[in-house]
Amino acid sequence: MSKRKEHSQEIAAAKAGISVRSARRIECDARLPSQKPRRYWRSRPDPFTDVWDTEVVPMLKSEPRLQAITILRKLQDDHPGQYPDSVRRTLERRISQWRAVSGPAKEIFFPQEHAPGIRALSDFTDMRALDVTIAGLRFDHRLYHFVFAFSRWEYAQVVEGGESFEALSSGLQNALWQAGGCAREHRTDSLSAAFKNLREREDFTTRYEALLEHYGMNGTRNNRGKGHENGSVESSHRYLKEAVDQALMLRGHRDFEDRAAYEEFLRDVVMRRNRRNAAAFRIEREQLMDLPPRRTTDFAEEEARVTRCSTFTVRGILYSAPSRLIGHRLKVRVYGYRLDCYLSGAMVFSTPRGSHAANSTRRSIDYRHFIDGLKRKPQAFKGLAFRNELFPREAYRRTWEQLDVRVSQRDACKTMVGLLELAAMDGIEAVLATRLEAMLSDGALPNLEALREEFAPRQADCPVIHVQMPPASCYDALLGQGAAA
């Protein structure tokens, strides 16, 4: 009506976003829309009168989760040409009203009040959507996420493997010791690391029960498929990932020099979030139980023999080992993200833990363990069973593909082994990969001798120092001066 003062009815209706007919009706009626009585009668006949009680209601009673569009498609098939798509909204309103009056009861969500120091929650969350890379390589990982229900204080830890007990134990203990106390109850979802889910009676695993007993906590879990019962940590997943994503955007890129740099970045994000909850955490900290005198184990022990191929198998994953350990039986401590290998009580080497992911080769091979052997037998590289796992970066794999096609097998294997030997030098792997990428882009093959000349460490020329020894008689003069003094 305000626009009608200056414009015609057609222009005022267009500016108000209504039809000319509606504008004419409003202008002719002196009452405001809020002053008119609400209409409770139908303005047109109900198109579902004939089939509502005989067809629609029986379908809803037999399966209340049926959607209106599904029922409409069924009616269109049974009564061709009688129910156009334009009546869909009418059917949706009728079904909604039927469910409110005669439908099944719905699940009730009970809001909870959390007391300080009572409940802590643990869960894992997938971080692949953030596209984090380590030294240019995609870093597919999860986070172990710990939250206190009252104060919302949280802790996060990078997990490369699956949701194992080792990852749960390590993350939980790190969180408790960083917080400085234990909650009375620890809650998770249906983690196989904590619960025997295949049994009729879903009780704790032996190791998880021992972990809870060590810290004096009671273990609980949410009902299967009811993630909202762990809402304190489930909702925090989204907010934490959003905070990490925003920090990555602010950073300008998503690549990190190594895993330690990414963990430091993640720790800063979590600490900033915890500072907002500092007042509530001070209240909760006073109610937490004391920590035990020491941590408990966060690893499992396995035994494995190193084969003559310089490999060993732990939990279905093939790992490489230094060739000097061939024939020895190792004690392997399996942590959440690494394996520590011991021989006669001394740790001989450590390696990242492999993954059981569906797209994983279930091999964790370090090419450095095979360099010396391949230098003596370079032709073995061509048909090596785990050859593809030896390439530390994509550039090396693409280089091998070009060498295999364009030069003889002897020269291709010799050149590739030489490139891997160069890559094994400290700090050379990434630089050499960049150089190989540039060569491949230009259509050239690497010149091994030139690359060795460029990257191999040069022997420094030590200066020749001539030392003139004084005669022994000159020391007599010193003795004489001492006597005179």
C-alpha cells in the first residue's frame, strides 16, 4: 500500500512481489490480513477422499516411514491419470496430520545437565575431507577426540591407523594427564577396541577394562546406532573440524613439512578453543579424581621373525626391516601410530604403523632398508613383489614408468636404484622429487651421473697445518725463573 501511493496498481504489485489480482483484492478490502478470520474450510475438493481410508492409511499403518512421494507414485501406478504431481503437497499435509493424530510415537530426546568431573567422552573422527598433505603427500588420518561433558575442555591426537585399542589408550591417557585428573565415568560408542560387540552380552574387552580400572573410571557406552547419546563429543567433532579448516584457510595452504609440524598446528587450534572454556574447566578441575602414580601400557606386544626378504608381518601387515636383522625374532610393541622393534631387550628400530584401510596395500615398506641389497642386485628391482611400495613419492614412480618404457631394463633398473640411493640421503628426497618432476614435464630422462655430482656430498678440503715443535731446552728457562721467584 505504501508503494501504491506513488505507482499504479500493476507497478506497486510488482514491487511488492504479488500478483495484480492479489493487489486488487487487498486494495478493495479495508481490513488488514491480521483482522480477517482464519479459513478452516477447503477451497477445493479433497482429491484423496476415495483412496485415503482404503489404500493410503493401510500403507501408513503397515510401514509408517513411507514418504508421501512414494505413496503418490504408487497411487499414480494404480490409478493412471487421476493423481498428478500437483497434488503432492496436499498428500504431504494429510500424511503429516495423520501421523500427528494416529501415527506411532516418536523418539524423545532428553536434555541432560552435566555435573563437573562426572563424565568424559572419547571418539574418533575422520579428517580426510580437509585434504591435509605432509611434504606434498596426501595425509589420510583420523583424530582421537576427548571431551569433558561439563566444561567442554577437549584434547585431540592424530591417528594414522584404525580405531585400535592402542590409539584409544594412548589418546585417553594423554588427555587425562594433560587435564591433570580423571572423570568418574568414561563414555564411548560401540568401539571394537573397548567392547566385545560380537558377543550376545556386550561387555568390555580385557585390556579396556584394565585401563579403566587403572584410572578408577567407570565405563559406559551409548546405545547402538544412537550417536546423539554421545552428543557432547559428536557435536564437538563438527566444530573442531570447522576450526581446523578455518585455520588452514587462514594459513594459506594445507601442506606441512612433517607430521610433527601438523601436530603442533593442531595443538594450537585445540588450545585456542580450550581458552574459551577456561573458567568452566577450573570448576571441573577441582572435581576430577587424582591421577594414579604412573601411566599404564598403551601398546600391545607381538612377536615376528624377519624373513630372508628383510620383511616381517604383524597383524596382517607386511613391514620392512634392516637386513642385519634377517633371521632374528623381534619383540614388537604395537602403538597407535608406530611399531617399536626390540631384540634382546634393546630397541633396534622403529617404523610407522601400517593401515588396514580398504584402499591400503597392507604394506609398510621403507625403501632405505633395501638400497644396499639393490645396489648389488639392481636387476631384481624390475620384478620385485613390493616394487610400488619402494617409491617414496609420486615423482619417483612416474620416473620409473618412463625409464621402463624408453631405455633397456638393465639401464632402467640401475638408474632407478641410483635415484633411490640419492633420495635416501638426508634432506634430498623432496628436492630430488621436484627436480624429477621438472625433467618429466620437459620430456627428459634423469642423468644419474649429473644428479650425483649435484646432490652427492662433497669432501671438504682440509687445510694443511704445519706445527713447529719448540726445542725441549727452552723449558729449562722456565724452570729457572720459577726457582728464582
